[in-house]
Amino acid sequence: MDLPVLPPVLPMLAKAVKELPQPSAYPDDDHPGLLYEPKWDGFRCLVFKDGDDVRLDSRNAKPLTRYFPEVVEALRSPLLPARCVLDGELIVAIGPRLDFDRLQERIHPAKSRVTMLSETTPAAFVAFDLLAIDDEDLTRRPLAVRRERLEAALAERPDLVHLTRVTTDPDVALRWFEQFEGAGLDGVVAKPLKGGYQPNVRAMLKVKHQRTADVVVAGYRLHKTSTEQKPLLGSLLLGLYDDEGNLRHVGVSASFAAARRASLLEELQPLVSDGTDHPWGQWAEITASGERIPGGGSRWSAGKDLSFVPLRPERVLEVAYDHMEGERFRHTAQFRRWRTDRDPITCTYEQLEEPVSYDLADVLED
């Protein structure tokens, strides 16, 4: 490739903040304030294009090209600059919402399956930064300039290539934060307009949805450093009851200090069950029917020990989470506190806040 910015490049990152940052905190005579964007829930992706030679790199600079042939073909379009480097996100939409599970399915070793999925559930690329175009390296230029150049470069674009919406108005950004979750988005990102592109530096700010839920602790896994002499908790397995009274696996809580891993493990020992009457005791049979619950293997867990220690489902835990993906927490839930005042059977899906429905097509409109 003959480009002014060559791979591998680690993308610029975002630091989590609790509240939407205000433009007044980032004064500048030439490019005042912040640029707000929707936070896409997909695979971060850097695009390197030199004519028909297109390379897709992941957040950690691993190749994604072979998994998204339809996106590669779209990026070869003559509507786009012949030579450029773009930063953005790979997404898959099913109906009016993003679907991260369908996106994950694309990372598959079989070319035939990748081809089939590229036709039945095509991915798309959402661009939000321009690092280089033709012979010009833009990484040292302010974001305000890069955005202007990006809009010009993508003024005309093929299907499957989108330009993210932006605003400098914090009130609009706050409205996006509240509305766009219904389309499967993750929050809002704020970027200083005067800032250059800083690879692998948390130079952006992100605000993500945070909620709490009361869940049933139904098992645990040991930490990878656990030994027989010094056992340590790795993760707690969490459940919620559905309308039929079945305890469904909804995710895990896993971030603990070393001392806390030891004390929690000791605290849970009186609840250890032999699994005979455990609601997940027959997980092997259930997994065969396609349900995702503890112990089930997948291509994402090859080589890992997925066995778990069943616990009598008698303890209730309050956790913080950002949002749901189907029936499960999208990310690892954060331990908040034990809820000794809650009866486990009352921990149902009904308590979860339902985001306002919103059509993804309206988010992509630009």
C-alpha cells in the first residue's frame, strides 16, 4: 500500500465519564468546544484503502478483512476516495436495531459461512474520522478540519458505507443519549474539536448508559490464578426468572480485587450445591437445543474451561449494567451490594428498564 498513514495503527480511545461533558470545558479560539457523536455498538475498525486494495483492521490491529467481504467490496466503490484511511465502526442491523450477536457470528473460520452471512445479514461501515487522504496525513490536524474533510470525502457513498451524525449542541447530544438506545446504540462520545488524532490514547470522552438490577447468584467460576491452596473467585453467574418461572442465565459479574475474590468465595461456600436440583443442572442438554447458559461451549471460548460451581439460588445481588443484548447483559455487570431483603423468585425481567423504541435508519440519516 502507498498511503501516508500505514498499518498497523491503534485507534484513538475514549475515557468513560459519568455525565455528558460541556463545551465550555474545552475553550479554543479557532475550534471551540466539543463534537458529539452517537456511540456505535459494533467492532471498531480502521480502513486502509489504496485503490482496490482494502484492508480492515480491528481495535488491536488484527485483520478483519476476510470476515466482511461485502464491506470490502463497498469500500472499493469509485464514489469514495481512491486512497484514504478511515476510522469507524463495523455494524450489523436487524430491522430497526443493531445486533451485536449477529456481528460476532461473522468471525468464523469457514469461508462458506462468512459468505452466507455476508449475503443474509450484511454488515456496514460507519465512518467517524479521516486519518489520511491521497498523499496527505491528517492526524495532526484538528478534529474540526478532519470532520470537514471527511464530509467532503464521503459526500457521495455506496450502500453499506455511512457517515456518523454529529452535533456541537449538548442538548441535542443529550437527546441522542436518551433516544438512540432504542436503536441499539451504546451512548454518546464527545471529542475536542481542537484535538489531533492520538493513536492508542484516551483522548475522547464517552458517556454510557448505567442501570441497576437485582439478580440471582446461581453459580461461580474460579479465577485463572486460583490454586487448591489459595482458591480465588473468578466470576459470579447471574440469573433472572422469566414469565414461566425458569431461571435464565443473564451474564456474569467478574471485576474484583484479589482480597475480595478470596472473601467472596468463602462467603459463598455454604450455598454450594451438588447440582442435582439446580435449575442449570442439565445445562448440557439445554445447550444442545441452542440456549446460551453456563457450561456451554462456543467458538469464542475454545480451549477455556467453562465448568462452573452451582450454588443454591438463594442470594440476591444488585449489579450495575449498561444495556441488554437480547436476554443477557451486553457487558460484564458490576457488583454493587447484596440484597438480603429480596426474595430471589421476585428477580424477574420485568424490573429491567425498557429503552424507548427508535429506528436505526433515523440514526444513520445524515
